[in-house]
Amino acid sequence: MFFKNAIAYRLTKDLGVYFDELTERLEALSFEPCGSQDISSAGFVPPVGDEITHSINGCIVICLKTQEKIIPTSAVNEIVLEKVEVIEESESRKLSRKERQEIKDDTLMEMLPKAFTSSRHQYAYIDLASDLLVVNAASFRRAEQLIDCLRESLGSFPVIPLSPKSIPLQSMTNWLLSQQNPAGFEFLGSCNLSNMAEQGNTVSCKEHDILSEEVNSMLQSGMAVTQLKLSYSDSLEFNVNEKLQIKQIKFTDIIQERAADENAESAIEQFEVEFSIMSLEFRKFFEALLLAFGGENTDYIDNPDKLLREKVVKSEVQEELSL
């Protein structure tokens, strides 16, 4: 179980009282398939084995399963159009927007029982040693869906996305301008640049010399680094963006071979071996990543509203970078 993406959150309060009852509370929100009139459904399932939670290496692993009905918009619109035409012809009048919407809603409800479903598993873990929640998600929308379900189960789940002291966009831009990679990390020849003053003006540099005069010239002209590909130690390669989202994670052959050397004899053992190795590497990785961005901004832990104010300030600074 090696994550492909990662969004990390800091636990802002002691959750020991919840962990004592975590399994029981998550079972109360176990996954149930979509009913005939449900558009979607979400609930927790065992990440591996039969238990709704799985403890490994000081971490609690969980998995949220979501299921959605697949109803093509074009199919709905086609049926609605046919119904509207029949009514308008028989009554010799144009239907109002409200009437059209009602027909669309009724059509959708009629199609739901026969619609195909698509399922997705969202893995995450709570690291009790480092007070982190790490979600295998490429977007905050996906990660927040899992967190919302945790809050529904537990009544409260106080976490906030990891927040560095410096602005990631500014730091990554400075790294390339100074041609100096942060300690423990190496540039891997790919980055995305954006002109913050001109929406849509972006440049993607893949398999490129990102320390070249060409890239430096674009940075000097006002463009900023919004995504950067890096390697960490001998452990993993990844892309990090201005929101501190970690994407396209690839664990190195050294890590893969370490997992293979354990000679797991079952799927559960293989899961535990891979997860144990990954979680240990992630502990070191996120600590090093925060240091690379100037350390963690811990002021918000007891004052979450402060983080919102800081985001406004950071947004203003980003605008200044484009000037």
C-alpha cells in the first residue's frame, strides 16, 4: 500500500478520547450501497482484512468507500427535450424554466434505479506519533470528503492542512532563481510556471533543465513556480505545488526492494509491510518538507481562524510577486 498522492493535515487537539472508540464509531458509518433513489453513497470499509480500522506502526489506517450513480448528462437532456416538445406541442405553449427543471428532476429520479454505479476507495491514516492525518488524495475536495465523514462519525475531528511559515510559491521560485535546492531534496527537471498577473499564462517544463537561462529569464520576467518535481533522500520522487499537495509519488527501487525482501506470505502481510515502510518514510519526509519551506506555522493550532487571515495575506503577497 504505497500512496500515489498525499495531502497532510495537522491534528490540532488531543483526540485520545476518540481513538478509544474509533472502530465502534466508524462502524456506525459503514458503507452502504446506493439505494434505488440515491445519487451517491459514502461510508467506511476495512482498509485490509475484516476490521474497519487497522493499526500499523503507530498509525490507524482507514478507508472511505464512495459510490456514485453514472447518468450521462447528454442522455438526461435528450429525454427532457423529447418530453418538453411533446408537452409544448399538445398544449400549444412554451414551458417555463421552472417547468423544464421539474421535468429534468423527475427524469433524473426515473433513471436512477437503472443507472450503473462507479465506486472509489479513499485511503488515509492517522499517525499518532507525529499528529498527522495523511490522505491519499490528489485534491482537497477528495480529502475533505473523507474528513467530513470522520467528523460525522466522531462528532468532531479538528485538523488543519499543514501550513508552512513561508509561501510555497515564493520559496520554490527562489530555489530556482538561486539555483539552490533545499536540504535533503534534489531537482528532477520538471516544473510549472505561471504569470500571476495574467490568468492562463502558464508554462510546463518537463524533462528540462529547469536551471537553464531560459527558465531563469521567465522567472526574472515575473513568472512564479507553481509546481516542482523533486526527490527526497533515496526514498521517493514527487511533485509539490503551491498548495503543498504532493502528487505523482514514486517510491524508489531501494524502498520497493526493501518491501520485497520481507517476503510477505499474504495480501494482509504485504499491505502491512508496504504501509509500515511508507509511513516511516512519510514521517521523515513531511518534517523535512516543512523545514524546506521555513518550518511549520504552529500559531494556528490554538487559533485556527488565524490561518484564514494568513491565507489572505499570502494571497496578497502572491499578487505582489506578479508585479
